[in-house]
Amino acid sequence: MSKVKYRFDKHSLTFDKVQTTIKKRLLVFLSHFSTALVFAAVILVVVYYFVDSPKEKAQKREIAHLQLQYEILNDQLDNFTTVLKDLQARDDNIYRVIFEAEPIPSSVREAGIGGIDRYERLKGYTNSEIMVETHKKMDKIMGQLYVQSKSLDEVFSMAMNKEKMLASIPAIQPVNNKDLTRIASYYGYRMDPFYKVKKFHEGVDFTAPLGTEVYATGNGVVTRTKRSRGGYGRHIILDHGYGYSTMYAHLSRSLVKRGEKVKRGQLIGYIGSTGKSMAPHLHYEVRKNSRAVNPIYFFYNDITPKQFELMLELSARPSQSMD
């Protein structure tokens, strides 16, 4: 039961009973209710935006833990990348050099993984950037590891066939030339004996009497034995495998036929002066991947370091080729 309220009348100096209507009571109630509602709304807003619920706190702890794990994973991937680059450098500059293999092009090692929507499923989240970059880094490392794995398989195969490879690569002089006096013209620009102009000489000319023995400089297969009136005259081409081939030109006679297998040191023909030739001599070439290379770098089974230095000195002097 509500209390009865009185009001003091200053004029009559008496207390008069206050009459409260339902309307006034309703207005008072609504006023208090509105105030309480506004106050409650303010509290809810403050709590919603500035105070985390237990569930939100747990989720934030989980997100922070995942971010830390991604950062640790990225550091580990950077370490993997460093180790992988060191392995790639060793592969290109040591392992593949030992076995005379071409280094793997950087375009192959750095090849990316296709698909523009490959990482679409990771986008649209608060931490999408770190997730996408981490997955890109992982995919790149996986691709490079695959290429490196194939390269090491190739190197292993070459190591298993090392004896065969070493026996096949040209490694001796094609004529008996222990004193180095039979080389008349070296690799490089030389004076053409017929046209009297400088032309690039792609081989080495060995002078020797007509009929001097010519030997195969490495194991291989005869891919060509032909005679022509001009050019190289009667000549032989051997395929040694591993990208190497040799040519023996201006022969007077050939002792092998096309498709025949030969061994290093095997007699394959005799020196002559056929084709475009000034005098009896052997024009000898070494090619790697169809490109002529300096033959004197492939005489290492025949000469000493001192003789090699002398040969380099002689090759630098101007001279005239024999063909």
C-alpha cells in the first residue's frame, strides 16, 4: 500500500493531503523506466565494445597463438630457404661441374605454381595476408625441393656412371706429340692460308708426315666418316656422349665405319692432306653441345702442367692455320 503524502500550505499553516492521479503516477513510472533503460543501454554498449566475454577472450587467445605459430613457421621457412639456396649453389657450382653437367637455369628453379585462385579460400579474414604469404612461401619451397630432388637424382646417376663418363670425354692428343712440336696452329683467330684474311679457327692443326697414326681421344661411336674434295676432305666424327664430339679432318685413310664403337687410344686413321689443306696435317676439333671449344683443355692425360702453360703461351701467338 502506497504511502500518503502531505504538502505544507504556507498561507493556512496546515498540511494538506496530496492527491496523486493515475496519469501522474504513470508519467513518473515512465520517466524512471526510460532513465533506467537508457542507463542499461549505455552499460550494454560499453560492455559490448570494451569488455570481452569469456568466449571472446578464449578466441583472442587462440588467434594470438595462431599468429605466433605463423610467425615461427615463417622463420623456419626462411631458414629452409637459406639451406636450400646453399644446396642449389653447391649443386650448380660443385656437383654438376664435377660431372660436366650444365647448371639448372634459375627460371626452372624459381618457377612458380600456377592458378590465380589458388589462395582465394584464404582471403577475406583479419589475418589473410600472413596466411597467404606463408602458403606461397611453402609452395615455392616445395617446388624448388622437387627440382633439386630431380637434379640430385641426375647427379647420382652421373656419379654411378663416372667411370664411363671419364673414359668417354676427350682427354688425349690425337697424334703422338709428346714434345708439343707438331701443333702448327691453335684455336682462335688465325690467318687463312688461302684467302690471307683472319678467320676463326675452331680446332688445332697437328703437322706430321703423311700416314702418321691418328687415335681416338675418348670412347665413342663413329657418327660420320666421309670424304669431300674441299673443306675437311676425308674426316671422321665421333660422338662421345655427355654432349661431347670430336672431329679428325684431312685424313689420307679412315679405318672405321659409321656406327662403329671405338675406345680411347684406338687407331682410327692416318694423317693426309685431303680437302682444303696446305700440307699433310690433322685438323682436330672438340665440340660441347655442338659448340666448338678449345681442344688444348682436353689434353690433360697427355701433358704436364708445365707443358700446358707452354701450350697456352704458344696458342696466344699469331700464326697461320693449315686449312
